[in-house]
Amino acid sequence: MSEIEQAKQVLIAEREAVLAGLAQERSAAEHAAEEQRRWRADVQALLERGRSVGLSVAEMAEALGISRQWTNHLAKQAVDKELVKRASSFPPRMLGTIQFGSPPPDPPGA
């Protein structure tokens, strides 16, 4: 085997090794992303519970070890998800009539 052929073999082997390594890292990244989603859901549920028992954002941020801004952001996302969930239970024709902060409209035929 000539030096050129040996060099080609080395390059081919290196390319395959790099591609295999990148595929493993992709798998690791997908796993880490799933763990992050689970962590976020757990934290948001705890923040909602904390809010319902009167904990301040500052107290919850300190307990979590993250900034108040980030804690507030996570808590707001939980509230937004709940609003979307509740709004989706209304018939589409009623959604345009809902004004947050006011009592819900009477159901049709009431």
C-alpha cells in the first residue's frame, strides 16, 4: 500500500470516527434537553405551589440558587400555560368575548 493510500485510509477512518462521535453527542444532547424539560416542569410546579402559599420570588430564587429574573420568568411561563389550558376549554366563538380580570361570560342559553 502506498503512502497516499495509507493517508486516504487514515482520513477515512478519522472521518468515520468524527461522525460516530458527533452522533453520540447528538444523542447526549437530546437526553440533556429532555432532562432540562423535566427539570423545568418540576420547578414550575414548585414555583406555582410556592406562589400559592405566599413565598416571594426572592425566597424561591434563593432556594433555587438562580436569579430572581429567571425565577420570575419560569413562574410566568407556568401561569401562561395554565391560562392557555383554561382558555382552550372555551368554545372558539366565546374566546373573543373573554376579558381577563372580569367575570366569565354566561354560557349560551343561560
